[in-house]
Amino acid sequence: MASKAHAQTEQPVKGTADASENKPKKNRISGGFFRFVIVRFLLIIPTIFILVTIVFFVMRATGDPITAALGGRLTPQELQARIHAAGYDRPLVVQYLDYLGGLLHGDLGTTLTDNQPVISVLTRYGAATFELAFLALIIALIVGIGLGRIAARRRDQAVDAGIRTFAILCYATPVFFLGLLLKLIFSVWLNWLPSSGRSSLTSEMQFSRLVSPTGFYIIDALQLGDPAVLLDVLQHAVLPALALGLLTAGVFIRLVRTNVISTYTSGYVEAARSRGVSEKRLLSKHAWKPALIPIITVMGMQIALMLAGAVLTETTFEWKGLGFMLSTYLKARDFVAVQGIVILIAIIVSVVNFIVDVVSALIDPRVRY
């Protein structure tokens, strides 16, 4: 009787336990998340459309592109013939609709100064800019996160003050001035690194042997399997990547320091400290991961600024990428080429921000969708 009663009293407890075990756990990847991703992705389209519209009409505010690029170098009759052949004497709205139709078919037009398809300019020089931006981002993350964590751990000490001063100098110094300073120190005074270009003439001749070059010189050097060519490419990349990377590293240092200090003094970290957890473990396990969320969010904006900074960096170091070509076409007032490069940069920035939004939504429990 007693055992039977005991079994009866235990049965509800077991059922409750089973119910709690079978309770579905919250999953971040749900139908709401996919709706969030789709909405964010669709927002790319109006963003690019608005930018394309602004660039198109601003570029034509001073007249038609052919007069801007070739005016003074052709006779009035030749100039008028070129304008009519290109359709720039038509109403502006008609030109705009025609330009949008070309974009939908992947036609960005033809450059006015060297008569190249704009899409070929983007594919030829885009790899150089992406390679530089990738190397600069690595430097920015290593320097920014490393020094930011040290500054947070040594808060209000001499090391912290020195790192904060360094961060201010990094993001306050114009990138072209920093580039010239690096060239003066490491190329002229110390003669350690080359001052310009992506590689030496010897390496360029080696790249011409490749059947299918990628345009990314590091990858192409690995394809050749020649350590001397790889070393030459890396030596040429150090100074421009350092100049562009330190510009962003200054922002990362202050961002990491501020957010790590904020989480370092939060309640759950204090509770872990009271349980005897070491300061090193508090920083690496408890305070670091929550501080990473705003860093990832800001990273999208910094990549956009990095692409903007690439124009001055590539011009300073004669690094022939999209930034260098954008500067060249601006000087020549080749608005068709400028439009194509700006549109590509806008697409890249929009896609990067979309990826950052998705990653932030996955790792940040505060995001609702």
C-alpha cells in the first residue's frame, strides 16, 4: 500500500520533468529571422537606386560628359558629332531611363577618355582595391582589437593613456599624410620597403606568364610558386595596407576599449569576480564576447570609410586599383567611368552592411524580428 501510494505521488513529478525536458528551446534561426534577412536584402535595391539617381544627375549638372571630358581637344563640329552619336543631346529624362535600362543588362557604358567598357575597368582594377582593403582590414583588426583590449585592462594607467593617444593620432591623421610619412621613413630613410606600385617589374613579367591570372597579386604569386615573387608583392603591400589600416584601427581601439570597460564593470562580471574568477578569464570569457556585438555593427561603416580612404591611399602609393583609377578619371572629367566605379563601391558597401546586419542579428539576443 505504502509503495503503491509512493509510486502514485511520484508519477506527476515524472510527468512534469518530461514536460520540461520536451519544452522546445528558443531558436534564433526561425521564420522571423528569415523574414528579417529578406527585408534587409530587399532594402539594398532602393539604396542603390537612389545613389545611382543622385550620381547620374550630379554628374550632369555641369553639362554633358563628352563636353566635360573632351572639350577643348576637339573642334566644335567633332564635339557635336560625338555628343549626338552618344545620345547626350536627348532630354535628360530619356538619357536617365536609357542608363537604367543599360544597368539592368549589366552595361555601365564606355569610358570617354580611353574608350574601354566600364565593366572591364572594374574587373581589371577591382581586385587590387579588394586586396588592399582586405590587408588593411586585417591590420585594423589586429591593432585595434589587441590594443583596445590592453587599454581596457589597464584602464586609467599610463599604458591606457598612451594607447588612447595613439588611437587619436591614427584616425585624426589624413591618410595621404600618413602614407607620405611612412614612405619617408621606411622607403627613403631606412630603404626597407618599396615606395610605390603593387610589385616590381620582374614580378610583373612573371605574372604575364599566368594563363588565368586573378588580379589578386598574392594569389597569383602563390600560383607561380615563386617565394621571391610572393615576398616582393608583400613588401609592396605593407606600407599602403598599414596607412589605410591604421586609419580604421584608431576607431577600433576606442570602440573596443569603451565596450570592454562597459561589460567589464557589469553585474554578471562582478558576480563572476566574486566567485574568484581570474581577471584574465573575466576579460577573455565574460567581458569580451558581449563587447564584440557593437564592434561588428560598426565594422560595416568602417569598411565603407576604408573604400573611400582607398582613393587617397592608392593615389599616394600609385597602387593601381579602383581608387587610383577613380582619381584619374575625375581629373579627366570622365563622368561615365566615375559613375561606374561609384556604383560598384555602393553595391559593395550595401552588401557588406547587409552581411553585418545578419551577423549582428544572429549573435545579439536583443535584436527582435
